[in-house]
Amino acid sequence: MGLCASKEAPPGSGASGEVEIASALHSANKPAPGPAPAGAAAPPQATGAAAPPRSASIAAKAEPAAASAAGGTKEKGKGKPRKYKPNPEDVVHPTMSCGRHAHRDKPGSCLAAYAFDLTDEASVLGEGASGKVVVGKDRKTGKEVAIKVMVKRKLQDEDIAAVSVEVDAMQRTKGHPHVVELFAFFDEPDAFYLAIELVRGGELFTQLASGDAYTEVEARNAMHQAVAAIEWCHRNGVVHRDLKPENILLTEAKRSAAVKVADFGFAKTIRPGSHPLTTPCGTPGYVAPEILKSAGTYGYGLSSDVWSLGVLLFILLSGEPPFYLPTTSMKTGKKLKDEREREAEMFRRIRHGVYHMDNAVWTEVTPEARSLVTSMLTVDPDERPTLMQVQRHPWWTAKLEGSAPLRGAQKHLRVTNGRRKLKRAFNAALVTARLRLALGSFSSKKSEGDDEDGGGAISLVDRLKAAAARDAASGPAASAAST
């Protein structure tokens, strides 16, 4: 379960507590550059990168013309006030009329464009404290989509701001075959509605853990798509901040299916000349060292995603995470007393980049793959390669045909997957709040716009407790449509 200790997306909020869903529509035409791995079909070449779309305003800025003394401005030849027309800048897509005066039973509403039933339990994909995600259908094309609904009366101000950030990030990253697509966004009186791609294939890691042992070629092909997706995000100024197995999905329930990167609930837009991000944000075990050091002093940026992808590649090749809850202290060698101490020790190892590749399972992996993992898990973000540099690594074009199946990795991956699902189901709200507090002290110093904690440490703790209580009352949200 991801976490972000800021006003962007507290636990239980509609912005982060809901699931990001994606679909099997595979029509994008703007892939990231870089050589395709040997033995894999190269992605289609971009026909020209369009300028990132303008982000949508959550609340419509345009208002009807001022009413006249006679009771409102009248349309020519008619005796009733002029109807409100949304400002085009208030909508995400020019074909949508989704200003705050739109209604679900009128043209321009979500229900007018998509057929869905919030009361049908069979169509529910996920549910959280502030809303749910259900299967819907585009009324024009008949294609299935995921409808993410966030009820406004259950949202706090920071949740509403987070919706704007999420929509902006998804609009900027639109157009890549391996990024979940936002089809439409509706701001209506009762709720926010997002129509998103629907992915039916489940998690990549779950698929690789089933059946016969997978090969390094299969791991490489899947990772190539994920790297290309995030490189596209970075090219458009978006850092994901929560890359983990739950957010790497497949369009179909088979290993050869296309990869889709999902869940932009913690994503952030980085503009040229802007301050570094400082909010500890992400999922423990996958979070970069600079994020753990970023409490108002260090700062981080796009490179944090490179680290998280390195962790995912480490798991793909060995079946085990490089960073986990240890039982002994790295410094003293003494046994750790409880889970809180184990969590602190894991964060310490991440900050220092302490992990091991001496397990026998790594003998099944090629030197090129080990070299790439090591470079991506470089502690200093300035020394860590960019994703464009990652795409030029020799591993992608190395001849791996005939390589032995990664039997040891698959065996470990099955155990790792089981632990992930167990942890996800076990008291997710309280664990999340505790991990957020473990990320370190938070400064009220202004560094990153809406990422700052203007209320100081006491108010932050209060917000964390309140968020944990909300999550505990509603139960943990599903992490993906297929889990």
C-alpha cells in the first residue's frame, strides 16, 4: 500500500485510497525511445510528441453573466435566463462538458457518456473510504472502461487538490501504449468521475509466478515496456512516485500480454525550474534513498522512479526484494525487538544501499542483467542513470535465446507474492500510518508548493491518526481490478 505524507493524498482519501484501473485498449501511438530487447518486437515509433495538454481545473472558473435587474440576462427572443455554458478551459477533453453545473441526467455528464451502476456489487472493482471503482461501458463504442467515483462530501480539501494533480499527470502521460489512459474526467455536483482504461490481465508478477518457470528473456521484455512507459512520463515532466508490483499490470492473463503502468494517485508534475520534491512518498521497500532523506532538506525528482524500477527488476530476476524487514541490526548485529525496529532498519539499509546479490539464484542471471540492476540501485541520484541511459544498457540487446529458466527466481517470487498479499490484507490502514511516521521528521519549511506541511509535526501526527481511523473504518481498498 503506497503512502504519501502530505496534503496530496492521505490514507483513506479518494486520491490514493482508490484503485487505479486500466483497460485492454491498446491504441496509443507515442512510445518512448530506446532499443527493443533482442527477440521482442520494437514498439511503434512516435509520430511526433504533442504538447502536454493543459490540466483541468477541478472547479469550473466560468460563471454565468451577471444577472440584470429584471432577473437575469435573457436570450434574444426568449423570456428565460441564458443557460450556463462551461468554459472550455474547465474541461480535460474538448468533447466533454464537465463543469460544476453539469448533471448526471443531462448531456455532458458521466452517466450520459458511460453506462454504469454504482449499486451493482458484481461490477465493483475496488472500494475505499471516499468512493469506489466500477465497470462501465462507453455508450458510443461499447468498450468497457473503469469508472472511478470520488464522492465530494467524503473528500477533504487536500483530497480535492490531489484529484487535480492526478488528472493532470494522466493527461500529460496520455498516448503511450504501456501507460494506463484517462479517457474522460467529469466534475459534477455530487462527485468526481474518471473514466479509465480497464485492465483484465492482473499483475505481471502474479502471472510470472504461475505455470512453468519464466526466462530472463520474458523478464526483459516485460521490464522493457515498464521502463519505456516511465521514460515517457519523465519526458512529459511526470514522476510516478509509487512504482511497485501492484501497479505493473497486464492487458490479458498471459505472460506475452502488453504491460500497463497504473495508479497515478501519487504522481507529481515537475516543471523546469521548480523546487525539488520533498514529501516522503511511495511504498516502503520500493522507495528511493533520497526520498527518505527528503524531509525539507534533501529533495528528489525523476530519478526516484529509476530506483523503484531497479527494485522491480531485482525482484524479477531473483524473486526476492532487495530491501525487506530484517531481523538483525546492520550496525550492531543484535536481534531487533519488534516490527517498528525492523521497519527502521529497512529504511536505514535503503538509505545506505545495502543489499546482497550473493544468493545462489543470481548464478542463473547474466552479468549484463546484474550490471543494470546495480547501476539503477545507485544511492546517489546524481550518479544514477536516467531512463534514457538505462534504455541504452547492453542488456536490452544481449543475446539471451536459450538461457536457462529462472526456476530459483520463480520459486522465491511465489513466496514474495504471498507475503505481499498477506500484508496488504492485514490491517492496512494502521500499518500505513505507522510507516508514514517512520519515514522521519517533516519540516514545515516551504519547498514544494502543496507538498509542504504547513501545520508542523503535531498537526501531521493528528492527520495521520485521523486518516488511519478512516481507513480502518472502511477497510483496505483493492490495489488493482484483478486482485
